[in-house]
Amino acid sequence: MLYRNIALEAVRVTEAAAMAAARIMGRGDNIRADMLAVQAMREALDTVNFRGRIVIGEGEKDDSPVLFSGEVVGRADEPVVDLAVDALEGPTIVATGGTNALSVLAVGEEGSFFRTPDTYMDKIAVGAGAAGVIDISKPPSENLEAISSALERPVEEITVVILDRPRHEKLIDEVRKTGAMIRLISDGDVAAAIATAGEDTGVDVLMGTGGASEGVLAAAALRCMGGNFQGILRPRNREEIQRARRMGIRNVDRVLAMEDLARGNIMFAATGVTDGELLKGVRFFKGGAKTSSLVLRSQPNTIRYLQTTHFAID
């Protein structure tokens, strides 16, 4: 059972990570931005009033000293929850002063989140209006026709977000042939996936391949927002296939529905680090900072926007 106050505990964690990373926005140091966010999130998790086990984190224990998969956090014995975290979704965005960097945290009952190795995932994400019509096994053109029909808008008025990567050249060409609009992004496909379910974001669908752990986080958010997400793991080598099988994933090629990736009672918190379509970035002022956050719950489906002022304590 998840208690309501866990949502506020979760957003305290993402706020701390966001403020830590935002302090070095535009300084060209993506590694330090990520490190600051990770440290701040881990310290904040030490103070929460629940016991959490990280199932989607910064990597395996050997790769990350904190926020690693399997780490236990929190200062209470119960409730016991599973956590999917990304202290800084978009380190390069922060380093360059770009848009849509977030700090995110998803909370679920034990067994809520799909455990995935550090690999890639082919993704498609939409908001509530097209939630019932997508099929990742079909070509992009068929999905866009179905989305167009569901949204009652011509394909030429549908905006597709795609990560700007060489591996997406064929996808970009296929989408352009349909007449749909394309927004290429450098990083931050969790923010882009969430934006498909937001109002007035100008984003209708996310397509393409990105990090698998980010796919789990996006699915968790869209479950709370009435949208839809589908994914297929795309291991890059035999080692990643073997790691997936050790984690119990027998068929790495199967279509993963949103409910496969994030099931049960879910809470999700995100805080803007830099400005974006959904959330403003951190604003510093003399003696404190202001943050903009999104807090979601799957039961009941609620979406809350929080504007918080943080005063420095001497």
C-alpha cells in the first residue's frame, strides 16, 4: 500500500537533485552536473519516511557508488517500496544550458517496475487521446495514420519527437514522408514522452530508440496520465543479452506494454532543472530558489503541478 504523503516525500527528493544540478547549468561539465544531482538525491533519500529498494538506478553496484540497482534507502522500516530513479535526465542538456532536463523518481509497490539491464529500447509514447491505437510492431506511417485519426487532425499537424542520433536517420526519413512535423532533441526522451500527455506542449508522439531505464520511467509517468507507452529491448551486444536473461528476461524481442514496464499503484515525481514544455527550470534568488515540479499518481489518476520556494537555512 502506498500512502499519499509518499508523493510529497518523492518530490522533495527530485527538488534537491534539480537544485544541485542547476547550479552549474551551462558550464560545459555534464559529468559534474550528473554527480551533483546523484549525490543530492541520495542524501535526500536518506531522510524519507519509507524504506525503498532501487530497482532502476544509476547502474550496477560495481559501476555506481550510490543509487545503484538493489540499494536500500530511507529511514523508516515501512512502507516498503520499489524505486526507479534518474537523478538527472539530461546531463548534457544542463552542461549546454538546453531545455527539458529533469530530475525524476517513480515509486511503486514491490514488483511494480520492469527490471532491465543497461541497454537500449525502441519506444513509442502518446497521450490519452491516442492511447488505444499505437502498435510499435507496425511501421511509423501506420502508427501516425492511427494517431491522426484518433486525434482528429491531419498527419501534417502531428508532431513527432525523435532523439537526434545517426541511428534514427531511417526513422526520420520515414516520418518526413508522411508529412508529419518532427522535433529533434539532443537528449531528454523521458521529458519528451511525458510531454505527449501534457496540455499545450505541442508534442503528440515520441518515437525512436533510447535508454531502457528511461523507458521504464516514461511508462510509469504515462500510466498516471492516461497515456500509453510500448517498448522493445534492443541489446547492443551478446553481453547485454546475457545480462537480460540473468534478470529473467527470456524473450528480449517481445513487445513490452506499458503495464509490463510499470504496474500496480504508481507515484511519479519530476522537477525541472532547465526550462521545458512541461516544467520551468530552477530559479535562484538571493537567499533561496524556486522549483517547478510534477507529481503524479495512478490510483487515483491525478496530476499536480507544484511551485515551491526554498529558503536557505544558515
